[in-house]
Amino acid sequence: MTRLPFNRFAILAAASVLAMTTAGAPAVAQTSTPAPAPAATPTAQAAPREASAPVEGGEVRYFVHGDLNSDKTPVVVLHGAFMSSDAMKPLTDRLGDRPLIVVDQRGHGRTGDLPGPITYENLADDIAAVLSDAGVPKADVVGYSMGAGAALQLALRHPERVDHLVLASVSFNEAGNLPGFAGMMDGITPEVFAGSAMEREFKRLAPNLDAFASVVNKIKVMDRGQDWSAEQIRALTSPTFIIIGDHDIVMPEHAVELYRLRGGGDTARASQPFLSEAPPARLAILPASSHIEVFGDPALLAAMILPFLDDATRPIPPGFF
């Protein structure tokens, strides 16, 4: 039997299974008084509206939950590689009453393979096209792994489109990944996925069922040459929340560097006993968590993400102060 190499992309489809089967663990809400605690359990949602945005070479399928014309900022949710919009349901069900746009990114889900390569740049341009098609000038963006790379590139290429930015398990250059990651990616072939859940899920949703090998070969090279400069990252204007696992493929020191480039760790702010306003950057390193396990507790993710989207600070500890 061929053993599937461990890497950021080849195992990401398993995250959807893990998220579907993991019970929502209680999490301490990160809200400021008197903001209500964010939803930690799934909420009933009406059937989403399916739509498509024209892009070069085809169209990108997306799903709208809720009213995009409400007074709440819409949230765009972007899945990782070999996943689909369906796999994000454990998280999107816990994002309360916010309007959501959940995308099947190119090469994935109901969008399927499109002409040309899969790059973070064209993924970002696709999301800009989705927002334009949906009539949304600006949105909060939540991305996981490949989706986080697309979200970061969206903020770089289309900064006017991004309000809050949540980046889960992504590096901004190749040096931020574990040593040997590029070599692991080189070892991927379409054949190692034969009969796998990843292949079955692709064929369940894709409009072009025979394109799986094409998508695998595109994804395996998309990180080559990835290098977004510190100056570019520092110049972003969106409040940013960085989330990784302490056993992630993204190295902790790289996440800290990204956090500092986004304005985190300011000495004057850190010297205050309490934060009087929302900081420009937040960082969460989840304990005993691999790349997949970052997405393994959607209730915890929602409990961290919702206060960030609301610009809430943590409540003052009761009693002692």
C-alpha cells in the first residue's frame, strides 16, 4: 500500500470529517461586557442561496447564508485544499446571525477545475469577483490553510474589499513552514489518492469528475516561490487574527513574526493592565494541535473569532480587580 505523505494539503480533507465528528467543547467566550457570548453550538439556518461568479475561464460557485443587506458585515469563509464549502459547515453553523458567503474555491467542490494554474493570486481575484457578484463592497474574511493564503492575498491585492482578516494555519513565505515541507509536496502524485476520501469527495461534487489528477498536480506546486514581503504584510490595514496549532506545519516563531508585522506585541499597549480598545492583531496558538486539529474544535474557533469580528476586548477578571 502506498502511504500518503504528511503535508498541509494532502490530509486537509480529513479535517472536514474530524470537524463533523468532534463534539463542540465548551469554550470561554472572549467578549467584552455587556456583549453577549458568541454561539458555541450550531444554530438553525435557512437553506443557503447558491450562486456563481464569472471569472476568467469559467465561474466560481458560492453560497449565501442570511441577508447580505443586513446591518452586519458579511463574512466570507474559505476552505483549505482538497476541502469544499461543505466542510466548513461545523464552523459556519456557529457564526451566529451574521450573513455568510461560503465559497467553493477553484479546483474544489462545485466549482471544479478551471483553466490555468491554482495560485493564491487567482484565488484572491476569484473572491473579489464573488464579492462583486454578490453586491458586497467589503467583508470580513475567514480562511483556513489554503483559504487563509487566499484571504491574505485578497487583502494584499484588493485591500478595499477586506475588513477583518482571520488567518488560520498559513505562512506568508516558504521559510515559515516546517523544514522539508517543499520536499513533501514534491512527493505527491494523483495515484496516492486513489480510492481516498479526498478523491471520493471531489467526485461527489465536481462538475468535471475526471479532473482530480489535474487539481492534485496544480495544488502540489502552488506554494513554490511563495514569498510575500514583510513590507507588504506590514502595510495591510485590516485588523488581523492569526491562529495556528503548536504542532502545526506553520512554525510558531513564524506566526509570532506575522503577528508582530500586523501590529501585535506593541510595548505600550502590552504594558497596560487592561486593553481599552481592540488591538490591531491577535494571536492564538492552540495547544496539542496539529494542522488538522486547528479546525478540529469549531466551537472554540467560533468563540475566538466572533469577539475579534466585533472588536471586543476580554472582560476584566471578576472579583480580584
